[in-house]
Amino acid sequence: MRPMVALVVFTALSGCASLPQACLPPAQPMTTAEMLFGRNIGNRVGVSEADFAEFTAREITPRFPDGLTVVDARGQWRDAGTIIREPSKLVLITFSDDPQKRASLDAIVDAYKLKFRQKSVLSTIRTSCASFHDD
């Protein structure tokens, strides 16, 4: 009987990681995407500040007009055993989750890779609690 009880408890608790996050008011459950865009093309900076601003205006803002944050960053990654360091942009977007917005994130990645000849864009998506503190 004890092994069966342990199995039931273990099975019940293992699902806790997938439960929706509880937010304390006034926060609401939202989705936050972090997108990291490398700016090198080959061995040089190929995506200028103006290029990235234009990309943001044409590709990101129309898909997420409610707001986003762009942060200057320094990225590094391994390519064939060599550490590559490059200037990057971190874009943070918090939104009410739906399939169209997730597809918009993929479209942004695809557009950046195509326009600036990039191998990849790192994206992370997580559930968060968000609140806007208006006056």
C-alpha cells in the first residue's frame, strides 16, 4: 500500500511545475518574450543602430504595438569551438498570450535572419506576472 501512496503523491506533485502561475493583484498572468539579436555580419558589426531601429519600426512594433523594450547588450556564443563575441540587442516583450502573437515572434526571427544574414536569433518565452502602475 505504501508504494502505491508514494506513487500517487509523486505523480500529483510532478504536475505542479506545469500549473499556471498565481499572480498577486494587481498583477495579471502574462507572457514575456526575450529575443536576442546579434549585430555582427561576418567579423564586423553589420547591423547599425539605424538598421536595428528601422527593423524594430517595420517588423517588431507593428506586431506588438502595445509596447516593448530594447536594451543594448554584449553577446557571446560558440561557433566550431571558437567563442564569438558581438554587440547585440535584447528585446523584451510582455503580452497576453495567444497563438497569433507566438506566430508573430517567429515571423520577427525569420525576418531578422533573412534581412541580416544571421544563423540564429535566441528567443525565450516564459509566463510572468505583470502590472502597469499608472498615475
